[in-house]
Amino acid sequence: MELRRVVVTGIGAITPLGNDVPTTWENLVKGVSGAGPITRFDASKFKTSFACEVKGYDPSKYFDVKEARKIDLFTQYAVVAADEAVKDSKLDLEVEDKNQIGVIWGAGIGGIKTIYDGVREFCEGDGTPRFNPFFIPKMIADIAPGYISIRYGFGGPNFGTIAACASSTNAIATALDQIRLGRADIIVSGGSEAALAEPGVGGFTSMKALSTRNDDPKTASRPFDKGRDGFVMGEGGACLILEEYEHAKKRGAHIYCEMVGGAFSGDAYHLTAPHPEGDGAARVMAAALKDAHLKPEDVDYINVHGTSTPMGDKGEVKAILKVFGESAYKLNISSTKSMTGHLLGATGALEAIVCVKAIENGIVPPTINHFEDDPEIDNKLNFTFNKMQKRDVKVALSNTFGFGGHNSTVIFKAL
């Protein structure tokens, strides 16, 4: 069967660099770090006491007091991002068939703060099971797409995707296929995460996954740098409006670009460590290129997973060289996690938006905090270190990889 074409007609985000897309993009281009000391709780006893928090967020701007109490912060971030994206898309919801509009959303963890607070209150009480009646719907990871669909009355495909840090890329790639196959005309897709609570920070710290550069948080995320020592946790939400091409043209929508490919793979190697040779990462990029009917030399920019971990960064570089060969040296590569931190389940959606904006503006944002080359990484590659570069970006590819060996890649193309 002939697959329908899919385009991006709206974007929205709330991130450690800004509470909307324009502010976030401006700070990405400038090379601003969103890292700083954790303010949500007393993190002084943790080996890592800093993160990339969303700043200046006031839930009363988006929800009434009662409504905000019923939904976890990760769902709030989802709604904020979705509201901006829907507004940006200029959809006329009075005339659209809302049963042809779906919501597919990713979260790697969900309401971890809700779980922590509920269990802690029970354990500190007299043993009487007095749980909040909203405890379950607040914490389950699939509640965000449900909440967005109820808010707007969207009756199309509605579910959550969970694949650790690849969750929202899985959501976007799945949304692509749903529209291609005619199961919806429009899908609101993205991801959100709000894991900056004691269990989230404590859990990742105990795994030795986080940077411990507490004396200098803003330079702690150092993808591909010799001195990298782990990732920096982030939080937030990001959303794309994916729409069938003819539908978008008919309503006169502003089209950012076309989404042309998506793919998944499994490392089948280790619970948390990436494959050292980047096997799964290479396979998922090759599969995404095949899905997009593109050759490696067609790609201009890769927004890499690039978390600033010793093993992960090396493996991803090996995978890029395996798939792209000599054309890898003509690419721009950057890890925007050097600025935003790692938004976990939301990271793929945000980095997809970065690709969309790179195509729109002809700008590749930098990988900041590069101080010393790693001799184990091919430094002839253009990692866009420390300063943005102007480039005519016609094709942009985004990678996300997660614990469990989950790998996802999506590709966007200028029309």
C-alpha cells in the first residue's frame, strides 16, 4: 500500500532552558547551560546535588489549584507542551474531526514524586491505608496522553510508550506510522518527565550514572570530552503536532518540515550499559534511513543521544562511523544534552524539535563544555563543539537510546 506523507505543523516545549520553544531555542543557539544546584529538595547528602531544573514554572498559569493537585508534575509538563504545540499548529478545533486526532505520549518513569510521597506518608503514619484517591491516576505513566485527549476531546489513537530514555522517540515514530497507515489524520505526540525527586536522583546516583561535578554544574555535561563523568538529570516536556500532508495543505497550515523515517532496535546486551561497539545504535540508524528512503550521504545533521557517559558516547560514535562511513566527516553532530541535561523519557521529543528548528533556521546548536579531546573518539568528526554553526540543514536525524537496550531513531526533511 502507498503510505501517506507526514509533516510537522506545531511544536511546544517546557525545558530547563525556557518554558516555551522560542526561549529554549534561543538559549540552545547561544550555548547556555541549564544546570544548577537542585532546589526541589535538600540534595546536600547526595553524591550529585545538581540538575537541569525547569525554572520559573508556575502551575497557576496553566491550571486551577484543584486541577493541579490531581496531576503529577510530569503530566503538567505534558499539558504545557501540548498546549503550546496545539496553539502553534493553528488547528481549528471547531471544524476538525476530533476522532481523527490522537495522542501518543512517552514517559520513561511517570509520577515518581507521587509514588514517593504516597508511600512515605503511609510509612510515616499509623499504618492505616489512607492513600490519596488520585494516587494511581497521578502516577501511571500513560496518564499524560489520556489527560491531553480529555482536555481537547481528541478521540483518535491514545496511549503511552515506555522505553526508558527512548520513550518519546518511540511515541513520535509510532505516531508517524499511525498517520501513514490512515489510522489518524493528526497526532499530538511527545514526552514529559519530572524525576527530580529523592528517588530519581538517589537511584541514578547509586548506579554511578550521574556526573558528580558539584563544584561546577554548568560544565558538568561534557559529551565526547575526555573528562566526562556521567549525565546530568533534566526535566520537562516537548510536543510535536504530526499531520497528514494533504490534510495540512488543505487547511493552509504552516509546515515546518516532513517526518520521513523512524525505526527501533534492541541491543540485546545489558540492562543498563550500551553495546560497546554500538551494534543496536548502528542497526536502528540504518533502519531509519531505509524507512526514509535516504542514503547516509543525504543527512546533514545528527542530534546524537550523547549523554556524557564514558561508554555511551564512544559506542554512539562507533555506530555513526559504521553506518555513515566517509560521509560521517561531512556531518554536523551535536549533543544538546550538554545544555538541557538528560530529560529521560522526554529527551527524544525535545531533540526532535531541535532537528525541526535546525532545518527551519539553518543553524546547528553546539555541543558545549568541550575542553579536551578524548583519544578514544574520532575527533575528525564535526561535533559542533562550543559554538553553533550555520548550515543548510535539509535532513536531520535524531538518536535516543534507553536502559534495557531500547534504541530509536527519527528523521526529518525539509520540504
